[in-house]
Amino acid sequence: MDSRQPFSTYTQAKRFGAPYKTITLARVRVLRLIATAITCTCSMAQPLMLPTPNQALFEQGREDAFFAPTPGKPWTTGCFGCVRSEGMQMHEGIDIRSVQRDAKGEPTDPVWAVAHGTVVYINTNPGLSTFGRYVVLRHFIDGIEVYSTYAHLRAVRNGLAVGQQLQPGELIGIMGRSSSSPGSISKDRAHLHFELGLLLNEHFAAWFKNAFPEQRNDHGMWNGQNIIGLDPHAIFLLQHKHGSNFNLLDYVRNQTELCRVFVRSTNFPWLRRYPQLIRQNHRAQSEGVAGYEIALNFNGVPFELTPRAASEINARGRFVLLSVNEAELSRNPCRKLVTRHGGKWQLADNGLRLLELLTYQP
Ligand SMILES: [Zn+2]
């Protein structure tokens, strides 16, 4: 089956009307000019540009001018990873500070596409997500499909539509503090929540309805839970340092392993979407593939998949935990994918749920 079929049908079916707030055309033109100027100076050195005028990330020691922390906490709480609740809560993106405001103190920073991409989702109803108003773009960078998410927007660019192609630096909207819990982001903390990630499963909506029948999902497959985050901070810094020698696919392939699992499934969307992450195994290829051995990073990103023959597997069960990297787990424990029970490691609820979503095929 062609995995792209349901994908394109879905995006074509979803069209959104005018955003809640509109931006005047003249202003859009000015913002585009600024964006183009910045793109021209940065894009030669880096395939991904920063999504707002705040460029302090690349100035040594100015992290506190770039990251918006949680109230009363250091700038690191605005980073990606196990940075919240004393390291036990995951923040799956980065929070970028506002650098320009109107007379009322609300942010006016333009938010730009970080790379050439296609608009795949626009949520203009802030009440429907903790992301508030948000936009998701799909990109193909270094041969891998990657998604960027721009959340808490004050306004979405007037006329922005699903299916539209955007150039790097093209305006998406204006930074804000919209969220389904009004007032949860104070004026001084207004920021862009920015994510870069991979799409777990295009059948997310059906899986979610089965797994959580009592919970709402207003965003189909574009629910934030279905885009598994990479570290944008690390990616921006690495490509700033290495320029065109940075390769996003290599970055994904070289994640630090948190654990290794075996899944007794041979046909699931990730295999078709990310074939670049599958390794060769001649024994499985000649005897027949019985399942996949998968390396997960601390956030659960399945970054290396090896087909296995039945003769190579001596464990029973749909999902089998093969190994745990305890050093990595102690550095990054917050996703709670595995747990120790009676001295033995096993998949925790979060780990099982991730593998169920990953391998779900209706
Ligand atoms: Zn955030």
C-alpha cells in the first residue's frame, strides 16, 4: 500500500478559513522584506533558518536573550528535553523570546518558515489546543521528511492555506501567547514554541480514538503527540557550526540510544516514511522478516530499524525490550519509556503506548 495515499487525501480534505486576526497587506510586505534580508544572510551557511528575528542563539553566552524560561526558572527551561519539573518533565520544543512589542506590550515578532516547505495544518482556534493557534509545515531536508511546528501564535498570516508552498523566511504569522488555557502565558513570557520532528503514524486519529475513547482530538494526525520531537537547539547550533557539512539525516541516524526493542510487526507507516533509517540484514532478507529491532532515543525517536528473521528472535510477545542504556536513562529520564520492576527492566506504559502508535495499522 502506498503510505502517501491517505496522507494526501487528508490534507486535501482539510481547508481552513480566514484566521481570527488578520495582518494588513502592507505589513506583510514589510515583514517579508525583513525575512528575505535575513534569509539571504543565513541560508548560505545553514539549511534551516531561525523562525523569528531573535538571533541571540548564535551569540555566545546570550542564551538567556534567546530562550523564554518558565516563570522564575533559568533559560534552560525554554530548551528541548528533560528541562521541566527538575528534569522529570519533557519539553518537546524550544521557546523563543520576543524581541519586538507594540504599545500594549504584546509581541509583534514575525514568525517565518525555517526552510522550504508545505503547509500541512493550520489551527486558528486557540481554544482547541495547548499550542493555541499553530501551523505545521512539512519539509524534505537532506532526504528526510521533517515537520516544523509554530505554536502560541497571536495571528496566522491572512490567506495562509493548507497545501501552500512556502519559501524559507516566508511569513507564517505573528508571535503570541495563545493557548487553550487562557492567561497561562503572561504578556512578558510571550514566545514562539517551535518544534522540529518526525511523523509517527498517519493513522493517528483512528489509533487515538481506540486508545483514548473519552478524549477529544480536534487535529486529526496533526495532534502534537503524533510528531515526535528532535532537538532544534542542537540542530541549529550544529548546522551553524558546520554549515553545508551538516546533514539532518545523519543527525537523526546518530542519536544516542536509550533502549532497544523488538516489535513483531512487519508493515507499519514508519517503515515506508523513513526507509533511510532501516539497516540491511541479509539473514532476515533471505529467511523472511518476522519483525524489527528498533533503537529509540530518550524521547522515543525510532532512529535505527533492523529487520530480524524468526530464527534470530528467542523472545515471545508483540513488543520485547532487548536492552537499556542506563547512563543515557539517568541523563534523560523524563519520558519514562522503561521502568525497573523487581530488578528487571521492562517497557513502561509510555513505552508501550509509543510502540502501539508506531506500529498501528488499521
Ligand atoms: Zn514551549
